[in-house]
Amino acid sequence: MDLPCIVKVISKWRKAKATDKSPVVVGGPVASDPYALILKTKCSIAVIGEGEETLTELLKNGLADGTIPELHTLKSIRGIAWLNGDNIRVNPLRPILPKEKLNSFFPSVERIRDYPIFWACRVYVECVRGCSNFYRTKLTLPDGRKCTNCGNCFSGSLSQRYFCPQNIPPGCGYCSVPSLFGPSRSRDCKNIVKEIRSLINMGVKRIVLGASDFLDYQRDELVYPDPLTDPRYPPPNYEAIEHLLSEIANISEVASGEVYVSVENVKPNLFDEKAAEIISKYLPGSTIHIGCETGSELHSKLIGRPSIPREVLDAVKIARKYGLRPYVYLIHGLPGQSEETVNATIDIVHKVKKYVEKITVYRFKPLPFSAFGDFPTPPPAIKDPLSKKVVNEVEKINKEMKFRLIGKVLSVIVAEPFRARKNDGVGYVISEGPVVIVKNAGNKIGRKLKVKVTRAISDRLVEAEEVSD
């Protein structure tokens, strides 16, 4: 989904530079398929996986001066792909960064200003790199590989879990994070807090503590020097999580409510009452995003999930008990989807709906470096009766949730005029929520407003009018 944007950006860049020799380097998840990326964008270099050391090496060898490194140097830099004549060359991947090295890098915050409405957007601050789920799918892959039940994933040592006799990529079958970024490694508290303070100074108002599982934060310290490759044991590092959140909550703009900070992803099997109590103490009312993906317990295990649907239900109940606001994720079109798994998914949807604020359903997308990378892309829900059944049910429930908001007062930031009606504005709920069309706010861009919801337009959109404090 990033490719069309990248193509446009590169086209504008090359027109501005008036030469095709101006180097273009592309990284991020899109680079995990370097062949498609380079063929479609004609970029100079693709950086695959972690980019810090690779980019540093490229900059030292000419990129800082606006030139591509010499051919012999390119051949020696790990973690890149590049066009060598008419051929695409992919160098070996770079080993994952040790935790100490990861913490020696500090991300730029100035570049956030390049985004036109950054002050209204959710800005992610990385807390944990990688993922602790080194389980593997038990479904047969398109090339015939299949789990032999050797036991490494579940009962082997933490180091043994790296390796699979069948060379099946680790993690949930649809996810490439463990393959590309390795086991969970946490950033230092002081670096995270410094980044948040810097972003606030730039004008950011909405910050998300990002991780494949926030509850992996400093859990890696509990097993050091072994890698954190077990998604269930040990339990969260409660002390480290509380220290981080207390430091964030003490930032004056966060403490006053001027800046909203939330936690995103948590694994339901790690989200217990103690974790909920700590999060709610320092980030009261935070949203919590919980992956379910399928409502079938058997399907969950077959695709390599670290948790089962029953634990999702337990997690959303705990979240509500402590005043947190759970969102749940689902995926339609997954390998192994059947009428049985779809019915189970609809069943779990109805069980969680009284506790959650929103249910998000995505279409399965085969990702390079994931176990399901060679599966075909499934049809959109509108063309698949089973997927359509899930999507329709979720849309109906989400629309019902929007009706519950009618009469509620929300705090929003007006980000831009509403295209269909320029007199109205598009507002983003500061503490997260649906997109809000604010009547007669098209000339109030950048302002924080109190608004009362007057109408549910769709499962994602509500209409509101400004109210006085």
C-alpha cells in the first residue's frame, strides 16, 4: 500500500533534481520485497530490515555527499538491494542490532514537521523492537513445508527457538516482524522519554507507545543474556513498565492533559490485572489494542498465534474493569479460513462487543519474510462470502457503537476542511475515536474544540457541532 505514494514522491524528487542520478534510498516494511520495490520505483537502494547501521554505512561511503557508494563498497554493505546494470542484486541481511547498539541510536524528531498535519496525528514512539513470538504456523505452506512437531518453538530453550528444521519463519504466519527484526529488545527509558519531550516541543499532541507488544517492554531483561523468544513466559516486567510510564506521566504537558499518550498493542495472554492496573494508573483512559485475528481456538494455534480467543475476551474484560478502552483486531481471508472459523469469529465478536470501543478487521496480505508470504492474496470481502460475513457483522457492530456516541462531548483537533463541505472541518479525537465531521469548523484548522456528537454517519464517521466549555 506504500508503493503508489513512493512512486509519486520519487517522481517529484527527480523532476525537482532534473536528473535521474540523484540517489533515492527506500527503507521500511515495503523494502522486504526489494524486487517489486526497485522494479516499480526505480529507487537506487533498498534497505531491508533494521536500517540504522546500514544507513550509517551508506552515508559514510558517499551518500552524505549525494552520491551512491562505489560498486565494490555496495557489494560489501549488508542489508541492501540495488540495481546493478539490468539486474537486481540482494546482499545478505545484516544481523539484528544488539540491544546496546540499538540504544546508541536516537531517531530524528525534526522531520515530524514534514508531515502537513503532524500536530493532529498519532505519532508513534518505538518502545520495543522485534517480537517475542517465536511459535510457528502448523499449516502446510505452498511449497510443502510443514511443522514436524519437533518441539523447539514451545519447549526448546530460548536460543533453540530461533531455529526450525523446516525453515519455517517464526511468529504468527501472517507477520514478518520476528524474521526481519528478531526477538524483542527494549529501548532505554531515558531515550523514550527524551524523544517524547522532543516531539512535544515540536508541537505533537497525540503520542502512541509503539511495540508489537508493549508488555514485552524490558521483559528481555528478565531472560538476559538469552533472547526473548517466548511470548508467554516470563510475565511482564511490571517494575520496568511502571518506571517508564511514571516518567512519561510526569512530563508537564502529559500531566496537564495537553498531550495525550496511549499504549497500542498488547498480547492478551500477557495482559493481566497487574498490567492493567499499572497502565490505568499512569495513562488513565488509554486505548489498548488487542489482536484476536480469528475466533477459532484451533485456527489460532494453527497460524502460530501466542494466545487464544478466550484470552482476548478475558483481556477486554480486564481492560474495562480498570477504565481502559480496548480495541480488537481481526483478519479475514487468512490461510485456513473456513465456515467453522468464520462462525467462531462472529461468536467472539458478539462476546467482546459490550467491552470494546471498536473492532477493526483487515484483509490478509501475504508479506515477504512471513510464513504465509507465498500464499495468494485473497479476494476482497465483497467477493468472498465467508469474509463478507465477518466484515458485514463487524461493520454493523461498529455502527451501533457510533450511535452510542450521540450526545457525547468529545475533544477534537480540527485537522483540515471536509472535502464534501468546505464549511465543515475534519476533527480527530485527541484521546482516539472515530473521525468527526465538525459543523462550521472549516475555518478553525489547528484548534482544539469541544464538540457534541449529533449523528452517526457510518461505522467510522460521526458528525458533531461545537459546544462551549
